[in-house]
Amino acid sequence: MDFTYDAVTEGYRERLLAFMDEHVYPAEARLGERTGDWGPPPVLDELRRHARARGLWNLFLPGEHGAGLTNLQYAPLAEIMGRSPSLAPAALNCAAPDTGNMELLAGFGTPWQRERWLEPLLDGRIRSAFCMTEPDVASSDATNVATRIERDGDTYVVNGRKWFATGGMSPHCELLVVMGKSDPDGPRHRQQSMVLVPRGTPGVTVRRGLRSFGYDDGDHGGHAEIEFRDVRVPAGHLLGGEGDGFAIAQARLGPGRIHHCMRLIGMAERALELMCRRVTDRVAFGRPIAEQGVVQDWIAGSRVRIEQARLLVLKTAWLMDTVGNQGAHTEIQAIKIAVPSAVEWIVDKAIQAHGAAGVSQDTPLAGLWSRARTIRIADGPDEVHRRSLARRELRRYR
Amino acid sequence: MDFTYDAVTEGYRERLLAFMDEHVYPAEARLGERTGDWGPPPVLDELRRHARARGLWNLFLPGEHGAGLTNLQYAPLAEIMGRSPSLAPAALNCAAPDTGNMELLAGFGTPWQRERWLEPLLDGRIRSAFCMTEPDVASSDATNVATRIERDGDTYVVNGRKWFATGGMSPHCELLVVMGKSDPDGPRHRQQSMVLVPRGTPGVTVRRGLRSFGYDDGDHGGHAEIEFRDVRVPAGHLLGGEGDGFAIAQARLGPGRIHHCMRLIGMAERALELMCRRVTDRVAFGRPIAEQGVVQDWIAGSRVRIEQARLLVLKTAWLMDTVGNQGAHTEIQAIKIAVPSAVEWIVDKAIQAHGAAGVSQDTPLAGLWSRARTIRIADGPDEVHRRSLARRELRRYR
Amino acid sequence: MDFTYDAVTEGYRERLLAFMDEHVYPAEARLGERTGDWGPPPVLDELRRHARARGLWNLFLPGEHGAGLTNLQYAPLAEIMGRSPSLAPAALNCAAPDTGNMELLAGFGTPWQRERWLEPLLDGRIRSAFCMTEPDVASSDATNVATRIERDGDTYVVNGRKWFATGGMSPHCELLVVMGKSDPDGPRHRQQSMVLVPRGTPGVTVRRGLRSFGYDDGDHGGHAEIEFRDVRVPAGHLLGGEGDGFAIAQARLGPGRIHHCMRLIGMAERALELMCRRVTDRVAFGRPIAEQGVVQDWIAGSRVRIEQARLLVLKTAWLMDTVGNQGAHTEIQAIKIAVPSAVEWIVDKAIQAHGAAGVSQDTPLAGLWSRARTIRIADGPDEVHRRSLARRELRRYR
Amino acid sequence: MDFTYDAVTEGYRERLLAFMDEHVYPAEARLGERTGDWGPPPVLDELRRHARARGLWNLFLPGEHGAGLTNLQYAPLAEIMGRSPSLAPAALNCAAPDTGNMELLAGFGTPWQRERWLEPLLDGRIRSAFCMTEPDVASSDATNVATRIERDGDTYVVNGRKWFATGGMSPHCELLVVMGKSDPDGPRHRQQSMVLVPRGTPGVTVRRGLRSFGYDDGDHGGHAEIEFRDVRVPAGHLLGGEGDGFAIAQARLGPGRIHHCMRLIGMAERALELMCRRVTDRVAFGRPIAEQGVVQDWIAGSRVRIEQARLLVLKTAWLMDTVGNQGAHTEIQAIKIAVPSAVEWIVDKAIQAHGAAGVSQDTPLAGLWSRARTIRIADGPDEVHRRSLARRELRRYR
């Protein structure tokens, strides 16, 4: 057992930390300058050029198409990016949902699909969205998916309504990865398929952007509600085989969840740093707030939660590398249960320590909180993961 | 001891519940139609006409100027208004911060001040803002107030910067009640004074609207940052006497806090109702979510928290009526500590039960949450109240 | 609505508070002097004589047989007794489980049964136990009861094993009220009957005393495990009719739960007082512990929890008096959910504030904690009450 | 980074797990057979012989005197022992407080001291106690220590009163390691010294055994209150130099805390296993309790807490091995804060899942709970560690 990062990781960490200090944090002040209603701030383009020039690009992607890092090597880097979540992941082309979509294309795409979409995504020329959740059903139960994907000659016809398709409002979004039912009477986990739908396909209508608390999350492409009415795509747009939809979604969710958790830990570190600085500066009732026992309790509680969360994420990454995503299933659930709520707790305390500034746009805290809170729902609500993890635990004693 | 509402209260409750059903809830769908950037939705005018016609107007104000209800009579009515907090309080002319400002004018205003501002406020023709919190200091400690109010001949000169002046962005806001230091070297609680500043006075600059978790809260007039640079008002604009600022602020905060808590309980009831309806309708893994034990735990926990919170608020109202705001000091602190966090817990569970819809604009829940969370900071953060309440408790045993 | 105690209550409170100060608290030092292994401390007899002489006797019992108080009148008295739970309730002949057993005899007993057992119980000459919980099944589900009560000619034959029969180890215990199944194939809530079994009846074997945490709870008669093997009692020992067992148990549990909650609030007040005194006296790192912010947080949190718990209990008592136990069903569940866990929280903080002394026999705190913790299980675990309360809430919206 | 145990650890784990299955768990039924009032159960001698024969002896002690394991190697072994905390640690001669006392003698003892006490301790012939906490002062602040150790010619004279000297009631206890003030006017952390006092020395009076939640903890030697009145020991009984007391105590507390935490994790695993088995076996309302969502929530929450706690302890052990106890100071505080409360939570849920059996002597759960709860106070209450950790964190940003 050994708790040191390897040399590759340390090298990347050093370069990434320098990049954050030199480029990302200074750019945060310009986050508000948006291109149109939903476009990213212009400063992002600049950051992307710098990042790429420094070899900080596509770090998330294992194998030949990306930087080739293991999950354990990538984890501490994703954490650092999480410290500035509206800029850093996108700047390094490591932002959800593109990361997950690129993984799917790299893993399940045909050569043509990879050339058509994976290459421009890896190159940062286009963005993409993942269309899974539906407004009308409890999407945590995959058998509830109501969107239909039906074969009709050489084409697939898609009908349904999706929402919270993150990135779908971005003017650069060109690809929609859509989950639907191709065989409603098939076995429970073979009913679903996944197709690649260009956003401009006739019948695709982006209805509106959903908000998360008061945020439109325009800086990461918003959350779109999208209607699919008799949308036809060539049969070659099927990702994997018919009936593979559930398995592909599962393959996507494992890394997706760990990336979320890694970044969340970075957000928690940021919040803790802001809290410590704030309470040192502010004076109430004759002494710095930092000397209040309750505030010290928050700080200690934050540090302990962060350390525990990070270790659990790192061990999960290590397991994914050594025994595979399937073997790490329980741990992936464990981090999905543990990390967002821990980070939510920490950010809440940092907000409280800032008073009114904490809920306002003058600190990143309220926005960080909204992200952490939303992830308690996204990719399956905590409750579903807890139930599943408990059942696995119970089986050990039968 | 008796836990029934009196006949006056029951009569108002009946009329108010009918008004909510017939007018307010149906109008919620039109909340999004705003007048300009910060104006209220046009439907509000309609609601105000209806409310007034039904005698549901200025219920908050005891004495001759208002409906003449006691705190105990008003409490259950404020709770009902809280069920639709963006519309109902304003519809009945019972919305903060106007309520508090009207109380101050009724209690401390000169006949001229009352004619000039109280009458149009009572009549619903103008709105107002309360300028206390400052961005640069910990405002929970009143001695930190940095804004200056200096006598210069027949005028007072105001210099300083305030923020989170709720209502200050509204196009109808005409009056700013401003707290500042008139005697920085005086005794701790005699350094402050309060002046009435028309928003159009030269030197007053509304800098921007602050957000709360992404929301601009435009429906209740936003939260303004306002700069006062050499702002001159006639000496007759002083509220009360010089040095009375702290005492007046205290007088305002007691009822203000209980009104907040009353409305919060209504918000919690609304969230619980939405949660119960949602989990009954949605099916996951073969049965309604309502049958999940964890969801039942949330519902039971919500009901128990609401009952306890309401009783504590009602007893506090009764104490304020019988022994005065000063005698109810501890209880006012207790509700400020207990109610917002309980309501936050409940709304959080309702959000979780709604999945993605819960954080979106499709339910009022995320907005309710933001209100509850913000009140853990507004009017003094929980921590200040807890410390003060503890010290009082400790004194009992010395 | 009115939150003052009536004159009768105030009169009793005054006398009871004086009795506590003059007799009960001073006697606590002699709690350790036990009569034999399980007998009460000799000082109890002395206290009982004093209490009776002052008219502080059988206060719990409404109607002609007792003091005739309402639940709302009795509640604040039970709270005061709870401040010294090992002595005061027994001193006033208001200790569980005798209280519940006397209620049953008064409500359902035949004249003969009342003469035979109610009179000596009211007179304090004998003690009793209630035999409901069984070691081998989940007793929260009444249909699980495995003990059999079978009619055989003029007698009933009891077979089964009960445990946690509180009071059953006391040398003064003469009556066992036993719940069992008389008609296992009857309708769900008509399968059970209740019989009165003299402890000396052949076939009754008291196996051992159960502990709660490390305590044998000898001061209130221990918790007995009792075996019933072919125990025969005359048919006239049946309480109520055959099949009435479940209904009688329910009748007993309502008042039983509220009495527990009333006393628990007194325990919380005691713990809070001890905490306040301790932290005022002790100095660490140069100042009294009372000045630590975290400790102040505990104190404020305790006071707020106590106020809310008390109000909910008082309202429940009022409801029981005005609409009956059945009409107060939800509220009785609510207090059972809310009060023990709140009190547990408070006592835990008081323990922590005392350091090692808090877990030891030198303060009553660890013992109080054990009581509060155990009541989260006794009379139905919290989880069963929460589920039931949630279902009732859900029905409101269907 | 690597999360596998090394070969040495794996070898020991395998042997220890076999020993637990073959000897320890079966012996638990005989725990109640005590030798006299405070002696260990006779079965312990048997277990010690078996353990020693298998080379499972003194595993805790690094260096030549013990098994020579690193902290990281010992951690998972201590965890396994913690599964049966009343038997396993003592069976392997790895029980507190002897472990800490042996570490001190190995690290600071003179050759004579080591021969006189370390050898019989390592051999398991005698037991020992550590006398630090005092009843009259807040012992978390070392400057509060009131016991005096005064030089008088060739002897030291000890006067004072200690309590919660764990192990001090054991008939086999022969050595008391006593902390006291030798130079009350010296620098804050040089005022204290430590002396080795044979329990039979004139002037030493063991007053009584303290309880922890009703338990006398006789199986691990009780918690003694000991009076020292003019107790004289030769100067050669001083451990280290005069004024070294604080430093020695600190040296002892680091490993002591991590050992506690390791064992606590084993207790949590035991509680979780018992909970899983129980809920699978018991049926309520027509289905196994294991299918209740709330129970599944407990199980998932337990598993996640255990994983996080274990990783934090292992990393701390690794840090102690690589950068020393001083370098691991923050992490040692972090585990002291995090682990006992997490384990307390888990055991509480296991108790609740067991109903009345959970609080009784029929399961080990109530006893495990008492241990976890007590460790939130022992070796410095959580609050002191949290404050210290927070201050360190705050210094990073100044």
C-alpha cells in the first residue's frame, strides 16, 4: 500500500497547477462575458489554445485517442480542474458531457462514427449532448424510458422527449447521443438502443433551457429540453448493436460518476480555501470570525470530509484500473453516495461564512453549491444507489 | 392552554384560503411575465384589486392603520400567504420589506413622514427598501456599520454603500430606509441613526441587483446594491431621534423575523404537498415512489418538523402579544434558528423526490429552497442568534 | 389560542417543584442503596410517604380513581417528575408500567379485578409488569405475537416467552398483564387477548433481568425475561373480552407514549441544566468552557429542541383531551418520533460537555441517555411510527 | 499509489482471521465468566496460549521488542482484533493501555525499567494502567494537570487524584504510569513529568471502578479512580527526564489514537454484519426487515462510512511510517474526529435494527456502542482536536 502519486501524475499536476494560476483563475473575472444567450465566454477560446499548447488536452481519455492516463492518474488532475469548474474542464477539453460521449465513440463507435464525431470532439471543434433523462418518467429506472427508436428500412426513427441534456443549448453542440427503446418487449436490459443524432436533423426541436436553481448553466451549454418527432437517421448512426443501449449507458456512467466526484472534490477545496480566507479577514464582535469555535468546527469538518472523499475516489479509480469498471461497481456507487453530499455540506458552510456574499454572484460558492446539489440527482439519485449498494452488502451474508 | 384559533382568525383563514384557490394559485403560471427587467408580473395588479375588494389588505399591521390583528391572529394568515410567496404577500400588501418599513413609519414616523410615505405604502401605490447590510463588513455586528449619516445644518448627509436592499430594484420603489452611523464615538448602541431617503435623491446610485443562488428575485423587487455619495436629505427625514437607529432596527427585526418564519412554514406545507403528490404519481421499479421507505421517512420527518415549527412560531406570536417583543426575545431567536433550517430540510427532500424537475423552473421548489437558505443568513446569521440565546440560557444558572 | 397553564396545573406545579427541591433531589445521593438485587432504594418509601401526605399521588389517573387531571394538566407535572426519573415518578405512584396497567384496570377491569389489583396498585402496595414484547419475533407487528392464551374449560392456559417486561424483577411485582394469541386464525386485530397473571402462578418463571446498555435498571424493577409454561388462570382473569387484546394494547400505548415523552422532556431540562453548570465551572485553555462557541451551539440547540418538543407534547395532550386518543393518533406518533431523538441529542451534548464524568456514574447523564435511547425502540421503533404517519399524510392528497 | 496489503500483512491477516474463527468468536459466549469482581474471564488464558503458539503476539510493537510491523502492516490486524474487542486484543497481548505503556518503556525506559516492567508486560505476565486524566480539571488542557511529582532527595513524591485509569482495577495490574507536574512554573509544555509507580506502593489507593454507560468494563480491567497520597518512588522510576512528561504523553497518544481507530473499524464491521444477518432473518408486516428502504439506507450508509474511515486510517498509518508521528499530526487528529462518530452512527443503526435485543446483553452491540461513544471523549474530546485541526488549516492561508 502506497499513497504517493506516480511521476507521470506529479508531472501533470505541476503543469496543471501552474496553468490554473497563470490562466484559469485570472480568467474567472471574465466568465460573465457571454457569446449570445448560451455560448461560452470568449476567454474560453484563449484558455483552450494555451492548454493545448502545454499538452493539457484530452487528459480524461485513456488509450490511443487521448492522453492515455489511467483513472488513478487522471483523478488528481480532474480534481484540480474542479476548482474552477466553469472554465478549467472545458479549457482542457475534459468537460462533461463531451468526455462521456467521446468515451462511447472511442469504445463503441464504428470507424466512420469516430471520424465523423470523435475527431472533431477530440479537436474541440464541436460539442455534444447526452439525451437520456425524460421529463415524464422516473428515469432512474431504465425500463421507464419512453422514447422510441424504431427501425424503418435503412433508417431509425426517433420519437420522444428528453430533458436535462446538458450542453444541448450550446451553439457549438452538433451531436446528440440519444437513448431510447427499440424493443419494448425484450428482456429488461436489452430493450434499449442508442443512436447518434445530428442536432440539425429535421424533427429535432430544442424547446428550452432548463435551470438548476436560478442558474441557466450557460457556461457549460445549458440543460436542454429536446423534442424528437419522427426524427430519421441512417442505420449507420446506431451506436453498438440494437439492444446494447443499457450496457452502453452503464459503461458511460461509471467513468462519468467518478469524473463528477473528482471535480467535486476540487470544488470543495476551493470552497474551503475561500472560507478560510474570508473568516480570517472579517471581524465581528471584536475578533476575526476565524476565532469562532463554530467556524473552526466547519473548517475541521470540511478538511476531514475532503480527505475521506478523496481517498475513496482514488481507491475507486485504482480499482477501475485494476479490476475494471464492473469490479468497481460498489465503490463507484459509494462515491456517488458519499461525495456530492459531503461537498454540499462543505460549500454550505463556506456560504454561511460569507454571509450575503455567499449566496450572491460575487463568489463562486452558490454556483458550486448548485452543482453539488444537482449531482445528488443526476446519473441516478442517491437513493437508488444506496438501495443497490445495500442489496449487494446483504447478499454477502446470505 | 388552548390550541384553537379564535373566530376572527378563522374568518380570515377561510376567506384567504378561498382567495388562494380562486386567484393566487391559478396566477402562478403567469409569474414569468415580467414588466421590464425588475418589475412585478402584471397579474399582480389584478390580484391586488381582488384582495383589497375582499378585505384582505394590510393584515400584517396592528393598530389603526392596518387590519388591527394581533401577531397570533396574523401568524396563520402569513403562513397561508407563504404557500405562494412570490404572489400572495404582495397581493395582500403584506410583503417584506414594505411591511417592516410601514411598521417603522407607523411606530416612529412624524405625522408628515406618515403622510408622505406611510399612506402611499398602505395604499400599495409605492414600494420601499430597507438599507442596512453592507458589503464590506460583518453586518451582524451593528457596530460595524460604516455608512455615515452626518448632520450638516438643516440636512443630513449620507455616505456609504449598502447591499441586499430587497425591493430596491423595483421600478415602484420610492423610499429607502437607511441605517448609518451618526455618532461613531457614542455608546455602542447609540451610534446609529436612521433616515428616510427618496430613491431619486441626487447621489443615490442603484449599482446592480444581487442574486441569490442564481435568482434575481425580480418578482419581489430584487436585492439592490446602492451607493450613497453625499446624499442630502432635510433634517425632517430622520426617523425617530439621533442615536435611535439601533433601537429602531431591533423593533423592526422582531416582527420581521416572525413574519419570515410564518411564511416559511407555508412554504414547507406547499413543498410537502408537492412531494406527496409527486411520489404518488411516479412509478419506479414497479411501484409508486410513495411506497419507498426512505420517501416515507422524508414525509414523516417533514410533517413532524412542520408541526413543531408552527407551534413554536405561534407561541412566540402569543408572547409578543402578551409580554411584548422584548419579553419574547429568546423565542424570536429560537424561531429564527429553528424554522429556516427545518424548512430547508423539507424543501430539499421535496426536490429530491422530484428528481431533475425539482431543481428546475418547472416546480417552485428550487426557488423556495433558495428563500429558506437565504433566511439562514438574513436578519442575522443563525450563529449569532444561537450564541446570544446560549448566553441568555447560561445566565439562568449563574 | 392560549399558552398559559390553568390554575389547577399551576397549583400542582408549585407543590411538586417544592417537593422535588425538598425531598427528591436530596435523595438522589441515596439511589445506590438497594434492597437486595432488584429492590428499590429504601429512601423511596420515605419519599412516597411525603408525596402522599402532600396530595401528590396518582396524578396520572383521570377519573374518580386518581387525581382526575386531564392530560394537559398532567403533562407539565410528568415533565417535572422526569427530572429525576429514578425516584420522582415512583415516589408519586406515577411510574411506568404501573400507570398503564392501572389505566387498563380502571378502563377495562371487572369490579373484582379492580378490587383485586387496582386498589393495591393505587395504594402503592404492589407493583406490576406488562408482558408484550417477545424475544423471538418482531413485536412491532402485533400479528407476530407467538404467546398462546387458550381457553380450557374455566381457565385460560398461557404458553410463551416474554421479555423486557419492565418492573418484572421487582420483589414487589405481583401482577403480570400478558398479551397473547387466543384466536390465531381470527381477523388480524382480533387474534389477541390479554390476561391477568399473578406472578406466583405455577408455570411462571422469571428467567433473568435484561440490561439496557450496561444498566440493569433495578431502580425501576428491571426488565424481566419471563417464561410461561402451561400457566393456568381462572377465566375471570381475562381483561376485557376475547379478541380485545390488540384494542386494549392500543388504548394503553397512547397515554403510555405521551407519559414517556413528558418525562423525557424533564430529563432534557435536567441535562441542559447540568451542562450549563458544568461549562460555567470548568476552565480549559484559559477560559470557561461556556465561552466556547461549539458549547454555546449545544446549549442553544438544546433549548430550541426542548421548546419545540414540549409544545408538541402539550398540543397532543390537549388533543387527547378534546378529540380523544384516536383523534390524536397522528400527534401521538409525532411525539414518539420527535421527542426521544431530540432528548438523546441533548443528553449526548451534556455528556460531551462533562468529559469522562459524563459517561460515568458520577452524573445521571449516561443513565438518562440510556433511557432516551431505549425509548426510540420501546412501544414500537421510530421507523414503524414514521411509516404509519407518512401513510396517513399521503392519504390526504389522494 | 497502490491499495493492496503487502505479503507480510496478508500472511498475518490470514492467520489472524483463522484464529478469530477457531478460537475467539466461540469464546465470546464465555465472556461472562469472570474471575472475581474485576478479573478477566478464564477463557482468556486459553486464548493467549493459542495466540502465542501461532505467533500472534505483540503485533503492535515495532522494533526488536515486538513483531516489528509497521503501522500500515499492523492496522488491518488491529481492525480484525476490534471485531471482538473484549477478547482478541488481550488474547494477542495487543490491548490498551498496555500497548501504549510498552511503547513508552521501549522508547523512553532505562535498561532497568525495561527489564523490570517491559519484559513481564511483553510476556503477558502483568498488566498496567496509564494515569493521566483527573476528575477535578479539564484534562484536555495538559496545563490543568494538578497531580504533583516532586523531587525529594533520591525519591519522587506523588500527590494527586487520577481517574479513568483503564486497567487499573485488574488484579494483574502492577504498574501505574503517572503524569504529574514537577515544575508548575516552567514553560507550558515542560511542567510535566512521568513516573513509574508500582501499584502496591504505600500511599496508592484504588478508590473505585468508574462505569461507562453502566458497564464496569471489567473484561479490560475497569477504569480506576486512584488516589496518590505522599507516594514515594526512587528517582530511577522517572520515565525520560524531568519536564519530558508532555512530550512523552504526545508520543504515546499518536499510536494510541490510531490503534483505537483501527479497532473501532473492526467493531463497525462486526455491527454491520450483525445488522445484515438480523434484518435478513426477521419478518415484520409480511416481509424481511431487510427489504425496508430505511434499513437498506442504514446498511449502505454503514458500508460507505466504513470504507472512508478505513482508508483515512490506513493513509494515516502510512504517513506515520513515512514521515513520522509528528508529520502525521493532522491526519491523526482527523481520524480521531472522524472514526469514533462514524462507528457510533453505525452501531446505533445496528442496535435499532435489533430492537430490544440491541440494547441488551444478548448482542455485543450496546457494549460496542459504549466503547465508540467513550472514545469521542478519551484521549482528548473531539472538540479539542477539531479546533486544533482547524487552526492548522487556517494557517495555510495566512
